[in-house]
Amino acid sequence: MKRHTAALVFGASVALACLTLLAQDRPASTGPLAPNKAYDPSLLPSGKPPAPLDLVVTDASRRRDVPILVYLPAETSAAPLVLFSHGLGGNRQGSAYLGRHWAARGYVVVFLQHAGSDDGVWKNKPPVEINRAMRDAASGANLLLRVKDVGAVLDQLARWQGAANHPLAGRLDSRSVGMSGHSFGAVTTQAVSGQTAPGGGQPFTDPRIKAAIAFSPSEPATGSPAQAFGRVAIPWLLMTGTNDVARLGGSTIGASQVEKRLSVFPSLPPGSKYELVLHGAEHSAFTDRALPGDSGPRKPNHHRAILALSTAFWDAYLKGDAAARAWLDGAGPRSVLEVKDRWQAK
């Protein structure tokens, strides 16, 4: 059983995105959306968005609850669905800047909270115990819980979509599902969207997921990146930074985190695969606020680039927007990046 559990740990050292909590960053820009204007993934419609819904998915087969926070678009017709999985020690309220922007752009965005690897790991614990608790939570057992949470949430959302008088009734386009996550959430995302397990199979791949974004991805703990990622069949967008190192209690987790993150893209097969490497971006660049251990101030353009590129990716591959695909595959990305940021596609 221990060997089997260890094999489930797809990511390198997964004690990852810590304490991604409740900051209230503003969207990159606002303004009316008009179909006759040039494509701009940073533009948002005017008006106040609907308040997020706090719901709970109960997986009776596992006797497990999965709290979710749902950001809704203003339009009430069925919309593409995007899931987000938080990092180690985080919760469903973290990275709200993504939820607000994506929802304003016409997506139902569902943030999952994974018991056992959420903020319950460190809350109300003395500092001397937090590091050990966080490292213990970065386990194969918790990864297995997380990947099953994704399937359970998708199952329940489908039921709510068809239920009378539910707030999500008729709101979801189940044919267009995107998966995303940061750090441990990126490992979760990789597992459910095409990563191959050490034994050669893809036991957690969910065919309902049509595109995926991994913020701070990781190479596998066992086996080669080529074996792990060579069979990914759907569009993937990877985002990392030149200083994307997960730290816990002042110490680095893993020996060469940046290199391990950068090993994923070369191992992917060609066809709708993208990578963004933000110059100077630390692990917390993809969260709402700085984390303990950050070495310098955050760069405002990082969130601008993250929002624009992720939105264009969803628009291209979940909405089938030809203008978004042309922007993504053309000169669009450089218009939101700084000189030293790296962007590549294959």
C-alpha cells in the first residue's frame, strides 16, 4: 500500500503553494466588450458581477465534503466551466483575481477546497508544528483525495445543471470544461488532464476536461518527464517564473524547483501546448498576495499577463474563438509581456 501511494505522487516535491488567502486584487482593466473591436483578453464588461456562491459537494461514496466557491458570469445562459485547485495550505477563496476575471469573461469558475491539504493543515497550530504538518500533507494519499474531488465535483455540477430551482440549473456547458490549479493544484491538474502514471497508464485522466492550465507545474517524482507528459492529448498552458521556488519555513522544498518546472514543456507532444516563464516571478506571483519567504516586491504586470494569456487560452479552446486563437498564436502574447518574459508554443 505504501508503494502504491508513493506512486501516486506525480509532482516533484509537492509541499507547494502555501497560504493563498483572501486578497482583493482588482482586475487588469475594465471597459465594454464589443464584438466589432480587436480581440483583447484583458477587457472586462462594466457593471457589478454576481456574488460568488458558496456550496458544498458531498461525495457519499467517500463520506467526504468538498466545499466550492462558484464565480458566475452576468449572462445566465449555459457557459463553459473552469475548475481551480488550490495549492498546499490554501483554500477556495484564494486566487480570487482569476475567478473574478474569468467569470466576467463569460465562464462559470469553480474553486475547490481539498480537506487534508487546505488551510486546516496549519491553522491554529504553533509555528514549530506547521512545517512538519505541511510537509506531511504533501502526500500521495492527499493527491488521490484531490483527483477524486475533481471527479466528484464534476458529477455533482452535472446533477445541479439539470435540477429544478438550483442556482446552477441551466448555467453550465458540460461540453466545455477547463481544469487549472497552482502548485499542488497544478499537480492535481496534471494528473486529471493527461499525465501518465509510473506504471504507464492514465488512471486519473477525466475525459470531460478539454483544456488545462498549470500554474507552477512539476515534473514527476518517479519516471522521466517524457514518460509522464508525452501522451497529453489536450491543450495545455504552463505558467511559471524564473524564481518559482516553493519555500516552507524559510527552507527550499526540493533541490532544483525551477528546473523541474521547466522540464514539463519540452516533454509535451506538439499541438496546442504553451509555456509562459515570467522573469523574476516567485512562487506567489500566481496567488493573490505575497507569501512568507518572498525576496522582493511583486511586479504589477505579472497578474496582467497571467489574466490575459489564461483568458485567451480558455477563449480559444473552450469557446472555440478563432480571434483568441489567432491572438494566442500570433503577436498577442508579447503585447502583455515584459522584455525578459519568455513565451513559447508548439
